[in-house]
Amino acid sequence: MSDSGWPADRIDTEHAHSARIYDYILGGKDYYPADREAGDAMAREWPALPVHMRANRDWMNRAVRWLAEEAGIRQFLDIGTGIPTSPNLHEIAQSVAPESRVVYVDNDPIVLTLSQGLLSSTPEGRTTYIEADFQRPEAVLESDEFRKTLDLGEPVALTVIAIVHFVLDEDDAVGIVRRLLEPLPAGSYLAMTIGTAEFAPEEVGRVAREYAARDMPMRLRTIDEAHEFFEGLELVAPGIVQVHKWHPDGTGEQGIRDEDIAMYGAVARKP
């Protein structure tokens, strides 16, 4: 075991990992020197990176609250959960509706080990964690945890946040999302953030090269490419916009410039 209690034989401590870089930049504690070095190098290339990452996290908070409060959603399937950071998705949903049920999915063994923080459900609700690669949707949809936790007779919110930019064209990110959405009933929702370089192409391009140099190639998408994920769905106003422009509520960082954000965000209803 590592000093942090993680299964050392499953954790690659020598190479940076995207979830741990994110945790480091957000001020977390679950990272290694390689992740800190990578995060520092990326922030040198684009000093707005911490602003961008915090804005993505704030978007998740607002989107989940909107889904629970405005759309009445009581079930959530969260893909690519990442290292737990409070408030976690279930904490937001259950603060609105204590009976909310949440299935978290990730394939990082660190997330598995830290997942106890994701399972502190209210008595009325339920949370569970599935260790699976979301690029194999059947591993998620056919799991006992999925079937026991979510009722497919009622709407489900599928959340896919800050992950598809790590899925290359040959792996068909749009097809993966559609396969996850397909068994969910009418009235379900898709909530996504999608990486883009359209607002700061040079700076974000340099960050992408830093990721690629550490064996984490990125596929950043245009607004037209982002729309492909939502074909056949009903976009919630204001549609696909930079994350800081989606239902701002004044609680996040203020005065954010468009060029400091490299992520689109949107919520859409399955008819």
C-alpha cells in the first residue's frame, strides 16, 4: 500500500494523471509529484487554467442543482467522477431532494479507494460507485450496482463532465454518450462539459501539448462538434455556451473573461 492507503501495485505514481492534475490545481491533496509538476507546467503555459477548472466545477454545481430543483430529477448517472471534491454531486442533489439516487462511474483506482466520500448518502437516498471504463458503456449499464440503484421507469440525468476531450476520434465519444443515453427513459437529461480551444487557441493548444507529452492526448472540439452530442435532444436555454455563461448565480468567481474558459457546457432533455 502507498502512504495514502492506496493499492500501490495499481497506482502509477511516476506519471501524471488527468484527475490528479485537476485535484492539484483545484487545491486538493490527492496527487503525486508528477501531477504537481504537470499542473505547474500547464499553468505556466496558460495562467488562466485554475480559473477555467474552477469554472467547470462551479458549472457542475449549478447544473446538478438545476436538474434537481427545476427539472425534478431524482436519479443521476455520473460518468468520469474523478477524485471526490466536496460538494460532490450527490451532496448537491440530496440537499435539494434527500431521496436522490446517484451512481458514480470511474476507472481510476485512486477514485475507487477514495470513493467512501462518494457513498455518504442521506438515509432516504442512495449512492453507489462502479469501477468501469466509460468507453465500454455495457460495463456500466449491465452492472448490478446500476440496476439496483436506478429505476429506468423514471428519468435519469446522465452527467459527463470534463472527460470527452480525452476521447479521441477513433474511440467515438459521441457514440459512447449516445449508448449511455439510449436505455434512459424519455424525460431524462444529458449534462455535459466539452473542452474547446476556440477562445484561447494558442494558450489552450500549449496546455494540450503538455498533456500529450505525458501520454494524455486531447481532442478539443468546436461549437459545431459540441452540438453533435446533443442531436435529437432538447437543449435547455441558453443552449451550448461557455460554462461561466450557463445559468450564472453569482456564487462562483466573478469577472471571468471568455478567453479564460476552454469548456462548453449544456444540459438537454431526452424527448
